[in-house]
Amino acid sequence: MKLSQCASLIRSKNAGPFALTFDVMFSSAGEYERVKRSGVLTAERFAAIYGIPRADIDAFECDQALAFKFSIPRPRVQGDFGDGDMHGGQQYAPLLDIEVPE
């Protein structure tokens, strides 16, 4: 099953002009725990997907909110020449097809 099929919300957005934040939220504790146990959402996975060093990633498992949160440096400062996503709202797309084991 793809992450997009079991998460209720997958989004990215600015966390200031130098960072992006990603949220993966679930509507049920069962789905959240299944994804958490699978180990498919880790800082190491983010590093591989976004091509950045592991040390540059802040990763949080928010059990009470049934959510994962990741923050990474923006590839370009917000609004810099060549910034194709001023609000960071389109950067989550590579997460949609992550396979979550049944």
C-alpha cells in the first residue's frame, strides 16, 4: 500500500525562508502505528529521497498527534533566483509513492 493511501494528510510548506517542513498525518492510531513499525519514514529515507545529508534533517514522531514531521534546509533560499516553489507546498510529492508493507 502506498503512503498516500493510508495517510490522511501529506504536505510540505515553508518553515521560514531557509527551511521546509513536511507533515505526514493519520486519522487512526492503527494506520499511524503500522507506518511507524514499518520504518519507511525515517530521516535516512528523507536523506535518500531529497539528496541531502542525514545530519541536515530534523525528524519527529508525534505519537499524540498521529503524525511524523521532518524539517530540511531549502535547496534555495525562498524567493532566490531559480526558486520554483516559493511556498514549499509542492515538495511533498516524492513521499506519496512510498510503499508501506501490509
